[in-house]
Amino acid sequence: MGWRWQFVAADGGPVQGVDDGAGRPEAGFPTQSDAESWLGEHWRELAEAGVDAVILRQDDREVYGPMSLNPPE
């Protein structure tokens, strides 16, 4: 079981070439907590790289999202 972040651009499309922090793309994070902790530490860098929102996935299942990385207006 791998936990992964899917990165979404402002236009709704995928963001390519952004490090997901998991190290090995096929493995993902070992736990949901690990994935969420990583996001908490790196969300600003992701936003600067063009990520507008994230979706948390466990294998092929969408757990939650899209969750915006932009501050509330």
C-alpha cells in the first residue's frame, strides 16, 4: 500500500516534474501520517512550483482532495 500526493495545477491539470517526497514513485509513503507530515513541511515549495491543490491517494483510491495550497482570501 502506498500513499501519494497528486499535484493539481490552477487549470485542473496535473503538475509534472515536482518531487513528491516519497523517494521512489512506485512505493509512495508508507502511511497516511507520513504523507501528511511531508506535505505540512513542503506545501510552500509546492505552491511556488505551480501546485495549486493536492489530492491524497492510497494506491488507486482517492482519499481526499483536492485541497488548495493557496491561503484563504
